[in-house]
Amino acid sequence: MKARVAASVVLALTVAFGTAGCGLIAPQATTKHYDASDGVSGSVGTIDVRNAIIVTDASGGTVGSLVVTLVNTGSTAQRVTVTAGDKSTEPAYVTVDAGQTKKVGTEPKSTSGNVFFSPFSTLPGSLFPVYFQYGDQTGVQLQVPVLDGALPEYGDLVPPTALPTATPTAVPTPGETSTPAPTETAAP
């Protein structure tokens, strides 16, 4: 009888350790950092770059709109430089106040609060390099995914197919001056 009880205990322990033992040596998925969305993330000093994507119009658009959340975990405001591609293009600047979060690109029809890349010819489904840096901190280059408005959650983020150009205004030539027309006033 004692042998039967001992065998049952050994068998129960073997089954318990056998089924739980795989968790002892298997990597835990919850300890690995990953981007749970379509975008990519990185950090520059006290600035966290979160969920960066570029949205473009797949039907012949020439503008890419950067959609990103910048988080300043520091105690001073930072002016973040955002540069496209090979860093030879004109950078855009985004100021993030101390301890604040700044969302960029959520209003693509607006004339402010956006970072547009133009001309932009990278196709949706590709990766596009974007460089983030501020002050004397070492920057980070992220391979940002390019998406279009095919998914409903990105439909409202598609930028215009082309950026508006400045409308020229009439500038007076040096010889021209405008003189106000005289108006009648009552005599004193």
C-alpha cells in the first residue's frame, strides 16, 4: 500500500513539474518591448517618440504626413528636430513642453501642428527613415512605416495630395505709393 501511495505522489509531482516546467525556461512575452500598433517608437534623451507612422494618399499624392506622439519626460521644454530621409532635407521643428505630450499630424487639413514631407513618393507598405533629435542629444533614426487611408482608423489622417502653394500678392514698385483719398470734414 505504501508503495502505491509513494508511486501516486511521484507521478503527481512529475505531471505537475512537467506541465509547469516549460514556463521556467521559456521566454516570457510580457518582458519583451514591442510596438503594439502599426507605428514604431524610440527615445532621444528625455523625449519619447511613440507610434510614429507616415500617412499618404495612395492615389498619386505627393505629400507624406508624419503622425507621432512626442512625450517630454524631462523638466524643461525641448525643441525637437524632425528630418526626413538622408537628413539633407529642410528639418521641421516641434516644441514639447516639460512633462507634456504633443500629438503631431492628427489634423492633416490644418496649416499648423503638422510635419509634412513633400515631395513624397514612398509607397504605402514601405518604410521611410525619419531622424529625431534635439539639443546636443544623440538623435535616433526610425524606419517609419508608410500607410494610406485604406484602414478606417487612418482615413481621417490622409493629407492633401499636394501642399498648397503661396499665392503671390501685389507688391508696390518703388515709384508707387498709395495716398489716401481726401475726405470731407466739417469746418470748425
